[in-house]
Amino acid sequence: MVLKGDLQVVALAGGVGGAKLVYGLAKTLPPDRLTIIGNVGDDLTLYGLHISPDLDTVMYTLADVANPATGWGVAGDTQHMGDMLRRYGEMPWFMLGDKDLATHLLRSQWLAEGHTLTEVTRRLSQGLGVSQRLLPVTADPVSTMVDTVELGILAFQEYFVRHRWQPVVRRIWYAGIETAHISRAVAQAVEEADIIVFCPSNPMLSIEPILAVPGMRERLRARKGKCVAVSPFIGGQAVKGPAAKLMREQGIEPTPAYLAEYYGGLLDGLVIDQADRELAGQVTNLPVLVTQTLMMSSEDKVRLAGEVLDWVGRL
Amino acid sequence: MVLKGDLQVVALAGGVGGAKLVYGLAKTLPPDRLTIIGNVGDDLTLYGLHISPDLDTVMYTLADVANPATGWGVAGDTQHMGDMLRRYGEMPWFMLGDKDLATHLLRSQWLAEGHTLTEVTRRLSQGLGVSQRLLPVTADPVSTMVDTVELGILAFQEYFVRHRWQPVVRRIWYAGIETAHISRAVAQAVEEADIIVFCPSNPMLSIEPILAVPGMRERLRARKGKCVAVSPFIGGQAVKGPAAKLMREQGIEPTPAYLAEYYGGLLDGLVIDQADRELAGQVTNLPVLVTQTLMMSSEDKVRLAGEVLDWVGRL
């Protein structure tokens, strides 16, 4: 459709919001033209299982098994394991669906056998029939941490799920990132990409822990392709999750102009929602595409993906 | 009912067969009078989870949540995780129910946190409201291994579940048992027991890996209480599982006389089924109780438990 020849597209994505645009891209591009680089900063270990919520959300989306009501988890999944945990007197705060558990069990087993997270993610994706490439940005452990006013330092999922992102965040960092490095597959994907899209994911909690892995910013700066970001903000709010709240807590107003500045020299263009049309003029350093970025239906996702790819092709 | 005062009963039990008599004992005795010492030789690790099938069967039985159709697993359990494993192209040969998984996840987490299997089993049991004491014979790893004619050496569950105990067994041993030791709680329970019952479990695969843990035979020999075994054989056959087949493969006929000899000087009496009445006379070294040992209903289990306790009280 929009991409002639063998143009390669790379998408940087976090969880639910990013996966929506990934879905649109996947329905728009031949599978071998799309690589998704996923965030691992929100990974956690529960009951000895290695859980990668963002990778799973993207993988389930690409496999067409994602729960349409939530955007995460497996469609039609049940909670019998969780019910039994409660019978044991446990208070599970992180929902692990019964089908979803199979993913975590296999991932944990394969990691324990010495496979990298990159290899494990490939095997899981292939097992579900995903033909696009889904790459964790790094196979090394990186843990997004937040320091909150009310509860002090929390691991990401404690903040995000257990406390429903209500605590006020003073500081965010990515534990372990100094010694992490991007995988060879990620480096190669960025190098070969003709188009790079930052999906409308949380800039500080989803995109930044991808960009901050040593080697990633350098590779992006050396890109041959065009790089654009789709803003996750609509009228100063996030569609879902703490992106806007979090920015304001850092004293930042979530505007297109701020986002253009935040991503610094990495972008060749910014896509913003029509609700922010009058703010487009404040973006002085980048071309801006104003369109409907709110993705409610599958059609919305496919349309936005097509518009973004078309626009980048004309930049 | 049958036990006056504070008499203490200890039962040695494997899986389904043993759990039936344990059920009867539990319905007959005050909870604080019954301790069950369980087999851990059939424990296995799958997907990084520590699974203790025999302990779980006894625990679920005591908690009244066991699947009545199979004797193992949780009543009304589902297989959604397993279905998803198959979707990933896995061929799971060991069934892990969704509710059942909660047990393995908690056990694995608590073991990883440094708790012993003894402590973990206590916490799990208490979580399910079990007020009897369920003790793994040892907190150390012991793995029952079988050398088979057709497939060579197999871990126990590979033999038992994966290959449905069809291979012919040349040799059985318990890997790791030399360096294992009975827990302090087990030693104390045997020391304080007024009655010790070997449940009708597989002598070679369930009772022997309990007896063979260093310290166990010595403690039993030094017992103050009476010790009896309930034969798992009825008319030369096991009610369930490979007990009779396995003995014949070792050139042994599964008779009351053999069992009396097999358990050596540990017994003060042997309980056999009425179907073997004419073989009772061959047991020359022990008093024998002939009764219905086949336990189909709850009433059967309670009746047999009562008869055994009554009889031991008169020995």
C-alpha cells in the first residue's frame, strides 16, 4: 500500500497505547517489513516467573489474541490460578490470567536454560504465529524505578499496577541500564530502518527506557531513515495511564512543543491530535502532522498507521 | 472415637492410594493427633516450578479440595494454561491445572526465598485450612529414578506420567538420598508416635523413598509406638498404578508374606484385603488383620481407618 519495495519500518512501543499503533502498522505492512522494539523496563519477577508486560501486550496484539477490552492480557482468559492464590490467603495485585501464565512459564524456563530474552521473545512470538519481528530493546535486565512522595521508592509495577499510578512521582530512573546494551538485532534494525516510529506510548515510562539503553540514542542519531513520534497526548491528557499526570508532577506541561523538545534531535517529525491543532504552531523545530490520533477501533489504528507512513514518506 | 487421651498417630503416605487412608484417619482423629509424613521422591521441576505431587495429593485431600474423580489435583480445576502451552506448540505431558498452579507458584517462590520444603508445606497446608501436620520426610532433594528396559534411565514422573508406567523397570534408586536427612519435625513425630501406619501406597515408589532417607529406619526401629502397614495389594494386583507390575518385574510376587518380609523388622502388624484371606497364613512373622482394604467411598476410608486404629490398639 504505502511502502514501495523493501522499505523497513521500526516501531518503538511500550504497552497498550503503543500496541494500538503497532496493530495498525501490522495490518498495513507486509510482516517482513515491520520490526517492533519493545520496552523491558516494566518487566517484573513474580512467583519466580519473568513477566514482560509490554512485550506481551505487543505480542498478543500481533497474534490477534489480545483482550480487546483491556488491551493487555489474552482474550477470554480466566483467573482460576489467581482465585486459588486468594484461597491461600495471598493478595495478588498483579493479574496473571491462566492462559497468560503459559507465556510466563515458558519465558522463565527458556531464560533459565540460558536463552536470551531476545531469543525467548522470538520463540514465543513464533509460537503464536507472529511473523513480524518483536525485539526487546535489550536482553539485559533494566528496571524502571520511581521515587514517590507518598510511598518512597517503588518498582515500576508496584507504582503502576499495585498503587494504580496514584502516588506523586519525584524521580524516575532505570536501574541496571548503565550496564545494559542494545541487542545486535536492535542495532541492526535501527541501522536498516527507512522509517522509525515512536508509538504513542508514555514518553518517560515506555519510550525513554528504550532510548536510554546504551547504544540506542547513538544508533538513532546515526539513522539513515526518517524518525517520527506520535504524541500520546490529546488536549493535554493521556488516553490512558499516567503519562500526563507524571509530566505535570515533574513540572512539565504535556504539549506538542514539549514533546518535540523532549525527544531532542532524534525526530524528523511529530504527529499530534487534532484536539491540539492550535498548539501545532508552538512546535518550531519539526514538521507536524495534525490528525486524529485517538484509536478506538481497528479502523482508527489502520488509518493512523497509513497516514503516518504516507506522511513520513513525503518528509 | 478409637483413640483415648492424647495418642499420636503418624501415617506414611505416597499419593492417591495413601491419601485415601489419610482421609479416613483425618475423619477419625482430632486434627492435632494426626501427622502425615509424605514422599518427596516424585517431586519434579517443570517450567521452573517445584512440584510435589504426593504432598499435594495428601494436602488437597486433607483440605477437602481434591478432585474426587482422579484423587489428585484440585476439584473443578481447568486447563487453560495447558491449552495455551499447546498453542505455543508445547506438548505438556504433566498436567498442571490452573488452580493447582497457585500451589506450585507459591511453593517455588517461598523455596526461592530460602524457606525449607517443610516450612513451605506447612504454610501451604495452613493456607488451605489443613489442621493436621503434613511433613515432607526430608527438606532435601531426593529424586526417585528408574532404569527401564525400553527407555533407559528415567526420572520418576517421566516413567510414571509421561510413559504411563509402561516401561519395564530394571532398577529403582533415589538420587540424592545419601546426603538427605529427615527433618527434625519428622524425627520428633516418629519418636512421639503411639501408632505408625504405612498407608497402602506403592512400597517401592512411595514408602521406600520415605524409609530410605537416612535417619528414618533408625527412628522407626527405636519407636515406642506400634507400627502397621496396610497392604496396597488386593488379589495380587494394585488398586491403581504400577505397584504389582513393578514388583513382578523385579521377580517378586506381591503377596502379604512378601510385604511382611519387605518391611522387615519395622512392623508390628499387617493389614490385608479379604481377597487375600487364604494367603494370611503365609505371614508367619506378624499378626495380620484381614478386612476390606478397597476404599471406594468416603465411608470405606473412615471404616478402614477405624478398624486399623482399633486393631493396633489391641496389638
